[in-house]
Amino acid sequence: MEVLGVDACGKQGWVGIGLTDGAYAGSLVDGRLDTLIERAVGARVIAVDTPLGLVEKGWRAADLAAKVLLGVQHSSVFLIAPRPVWQEREYMLAADQC
């Protein structure tokens, strides 16, 4: 397995889908992200679900619209903090940006 794509998977914890030469090479499921990563023997790249299209301030319009559209299932959409938060090196400084 060269690449492992990882995402949260409900009560099971985390799921990882492995690729070798762009083809499916297996999957991993673990209750903890750190142990799932430890089990990804040989993975050169591990990509954990990461948001794209960060905004400079406020919240992404797509995330807010998805929450409205989903109604009672709105909690399945996670609001992504703006770019300045991700650029801080210390948690407390990042928290001040929200």
C-alpha cells in the first residue's frame, strides 16, 4: 500500500482505503486514528480527510448551505475554520481567530 486515505467512520472510529499504483489495495478500520496509522505498514502517504477551499474569515458558504439542506442531520457537516486559524502555531492563538 503506497497511499492511505483516511476518514472518520461513525461508531467504528476511522476507515482507511489503501491504493497501490492507483488501484485499491485494501482497507483498515480502527477505533483510534493513531493505531490505524500504525497499522498502515508501507504507506508513503497518509491523507486524513482535510477541507479544501479555506476562506479568509467567517465560515464557508457551502458548509452553511449544506447544514440548512440536511435539516435534522445538520451535525454531519463540520464547519471549517478560516485560513488564519490553520496558520497559527499555537492552539490558543488559533482559538482567538474563531
